[in-house]
Amino acid sequence: MHFHLDDRQVKGAIDHMEVNSGKIMAETIKEALREQATRTQRFINSSVPSRQRVMGQKVADSIAVEIFGDGKNIAEVAFGSDPIGEGGVTGSRGGKLAIMLEQGVKPFEYGFTFKTIKPSPSFGIGSTGLGDFINAKANPVHGGFDAIGWLAQAYAEVVPEIEERLILALQEAFA
């Protein structure tokens, strides 16, 4: 008995899959995450208390999706507040707003308790000749605020959807 097997088509199909699978997966994940970005923006804007409204808007406006990797057989896609690699959007005082909204902020003491203020016609007592006055804080502790968990919520919503989309995309590409 003699068998001859020509496996060129199989090897070609495997090579084609190796070259293109990462790109197909990355594009599929990116598409799902872009759709999730809109839902996440709505979630952030509707979940933040009124005192953190500006912070929430900055984080919501900064939501981005980025593709990394070689585009061949590895798919790397990132989702979060831009700039993603630096921990997200930065507040006016240097804090990472996206992390603060995700994890919350514990109460903390301010780094100062009083400040000397020069009187002026537009602020304070005007130029009455009484000199400077001190603005002392009665409670030099920030009350903190609760986490809204926007990233965890987005992850929980999108992961099952990504799995379904990946299966369909790979079946379509290599059927």
C-alpha cells in the first residue's frame, strides 16, 4: 500500500491564519471597545455626583481605544482614559482623574490649614488700612468620595461580547 499526501494547501491555510489572525482579533476587539466607549461615557456622566461633574466630564471625554502589537499573531488592544499608558487624564492639581473615579478617594488632610490674604478692593475687606487677614479653614480635611467603578463596569459589559465577536470573526475569516 502506498499513500501520497499533498499538504501544501493545509500549510498555506495555517500560514495565512498565523499572519492574519492577530489583526482580525485586534480589529474585532477594537470595534467592540469603541462601541463600549460610548456606553462608558454615558455611565460616567450619569454616575458622578454633582460635585465631581467636571471631573467626570473630563474622564468621559478622554475615553480611547488603542491597538498595540505587531498585528500578526498577537492582538493587544487597550481601553481607558487617554493617555492610556500614563494612567489617564490628569487633573489641574496633578491627580489621575480616571483612577480617582474608578477607585474613589479616601478622606485626606489638606497640605495647608491657613493662608494669608492681602486685602484688595475686589477681594476681602478692601483697602481699609487694617492690614492682611488670615483665611483659616475650620475643617482642613477633604471628605473624599465614593468610587463609581467605570472601568470595572465596562469590562464586565464588554468581555462576553468580545468573546462572541471573536468566534464569529475568526469563523468568517477562515471558513
